[in-house]
Amino acid sequence: MSSTLSRPLILATSILLLTIPALAVEPQPDAEPQPVTVIQAGQLVDVEAGRVLDRQTIVIKGETIEAVGTDLAVPPGATVIDLSHAVVLPGLIDSHVHITSQASANYYEEMFRRSFVDHAILAHLYARRTLEAGFTACRSVGSQGFVDVALRNAIERGDVPGPRLQVAGYYISSTGGHGDLVGFSPWLTTNGPPEMTGIADGVDAVRQKVRYLVKYGADVIKFGASAGVLSEEESVGAPQYSQEEMNAIVEEARRWGRRACAHAHGTEAIKMAVRAGVVSIEHGSLVDDEGLALMKDNGTYLVADIYNDTYILAEFEKLGFPAHIIEKERKVGRTQRENFKKAVEAGVKIAFGTDAAIFPHGKNARQFSYMVEWGLTPMEAIQSATVSAADLLGWGDRLGSVAPGKLADIVAVAGDPLDDVTVLESVGFVMKGGVVVKNELE
Ligand code: ARG
């Protein structure tokens, strides 16, 4: 017994004895020298301070920003990118996308003739378009078949271009809820094997679902606190989980080091989800004053997709969406915008999130002008998609501003976004992690 116990010890000691001197004397091969890039920015949006700085030099080593300042010396051998006639900003962040799908075909075709395998075939295109539009990071809050996990990994490996992704895997929903297949024959089931869904009911089952999602790669947990618009439940806002179930989801997510967010249009469901401890309320359409006060007190972000009403009412009839779904949109769209404005006035934290997938990926920046129309200044709208979204994702230490120590995710536009925020719809320069993805500005 004692000899078996001591054998590994002896082994470990002899390995140590053999390796330590070797490490000490053998010179290590030099690490690849990191490329140095310098961006000469005509103007730089300092999102932390909420101001614009003129003539800034940004020094980037490898994937990291090393220094930012006026007239810094250009290190020898550096590649210089001349954006002296452009406005430079941190890479944009969309905290609510569904990166693996897009409403581009007929409603029934999409629902019944396509599966997550079709999503997997096309998802890399959506990722690329999103990145080229200046969105260097996204939180993707619902996908099928763990296609989002595979896409995130492929992007991280450098196999396909795309934004840094934080993904949810399946979106957790109650039976008959927004994430279930509602309104059809009981003989139709959701896409894929029965256990491969986000459907879970009851405290134990929702805990198990969180563990299942974490097991297969979810970074963040998303659940449906209330009914929705683009689904066939009768209501837009009725709560779809009990308080106990919501508490269990958030608590279990935390146990595994994950943040939870809630799809919630409904007045009561929003409050229940905030009380459960979510980091963000998605949509937030029918929030009341008490809900806003609760969000403010808890530091809960509002992620309101206020561009979608315009797109859905213009396009979704053509896609064959049932009339009662379009009717739900008519009931909720304007109220969502009015309540977004109230949230801004109440001082609730706002993070940019669009629900891209409803409209084509890459058009995410269309939402900025709606946010300005409904209460934000252009600077605040930009902050919502940079420093605030990075904070919501828990990536504030690495992303969200152009500052020393942060990853070099940087974009630039030809016009002044503080004067006209729609210039963000045509981002001309994109850098992710120090690598130029697109440069039409030099
Ligand atoms: N995914 C959301 C839902 O179906 C989209 C809501 C779109 N409408 C809007 N006014 N934001 O509930």
C-alpha cells in the first residue's frame, strides 16, 4: 500500500530533478515577435468619458492596445494606418442577436422545411456580415442544435471570420411558451430529438436544463419570462414561469459562473425576472414605473430591440407570418418605444441589442437612430453599444473602449456619428484583435 502511494511521488521527484536544470540552462526559442500597428485617428470617441478627442495615436501590439495619446512616437517597424480623416470608435457590441438564423424565407418553410443543419450551413455568413458591419462582439441569445457553440468555437480558432461570441445555446422556455412550437398539431414536435430543446418545466427540470446547456458550451443562460410577439401564444406579456422557476434558473446559472437574461415583454414577468436576479431584461416592452424602479435599484440592463417594429410591420406579411402574429406586433411596438424612453429618463442602464435575425444580419446599426429618436443622445447610444454592452457581457476588462490593455477591437467611420448617428450604418474600417478585417477608409 505504502509503496504504491510513494511511487508517483518518486516519479514526480525524478521528473522534477530532470527537468528543472534543463529548463534553467536551455535557451528558450524566441516567441514570435508581435506585430505593431499604429492607427492615426482624426478623432477618437472616448466612450468612458463621453467625449471626443482630436488627433489620437493608437499603438497596438499583437491583439492588445498598448498606448493611446496625442502625437505618440511611431515605434520602428510599425504598420501605420492613416485614419486621420475619420472618426474612430471601439468595436460595436450587439447584446441580443440570434447569429445562426435569419427570417429570410416563408414562415412555414423556415419552421418546417429547415432544421438547425441548414442554420449551420449559413451561420458563418451571418457572422461575417455582422463583423464587417463593425460589430466585433455579440451575445447570441438562442439557437438550435448548439450551432452557436460550434460557430463561436470556429471563430475563436480563426477558421471563419466573425465577432467574438457569447452564446446561450437553447433558450429555456416553458411548455407552450415563446420558445416552444405553439399553435400546431400535437403530432408536430420541435426540431430534433426530444431531449434536444430548451423546454423545461418545474424547478428541478429548469436546473437540469441549465446544467445541460452549460455542459454543451453555453456562456450565458437565456430564458423566457413572458410570452412573445413572433410566436403563436395568445398573449405578448403573460408570465410563462413561476417565481420559483425563474429564481432556480438564475441561481443555477450563477452556480456555474453564468449570467442569466430574460426575454420579457410583460409588466409582471419583467418584475419577476428582475427579482430573480437577471442581468438584463430583453425587450421590456410593457414595463411599468415599478418595474423601471426595480431595474434601476438592481442595476438590471434594459436591452430593447426598438428598431424591429418598423422592420416587422414592413416585411413580415410578405414572409407569410400569420395575421395574429403581426397583430401582436401592432399592439406592442409603439409602447415598447415609449417605455424605452421612460427607462432612459428613469436612469435605467441601457445596452444595445437588436434581435438581429428578425432583420438581416449586418444591419444591426439601423437601431441607433431609433434609440436617438426615443431618448438617447448619440453619445449615449454609442456607449450603449460599447462600454455598457461590454459591461453587460462581463467583458468590460477586455472590450468596450479604446484604451491601453484592452483588445484592439476598433472601427472607424467617415462622418461624425455624434452629429448623425446613421453614419454607423456604414462602418468603413474594422479591426478585431489587432487584425484588419476591412479598410475602405485609407
Ligand atoms: N423575439 C421577440 C418576440 O418575438 C421580438 C419582438 C419584436 N418586436 C418588437 N416590437 N421589438 O417577442
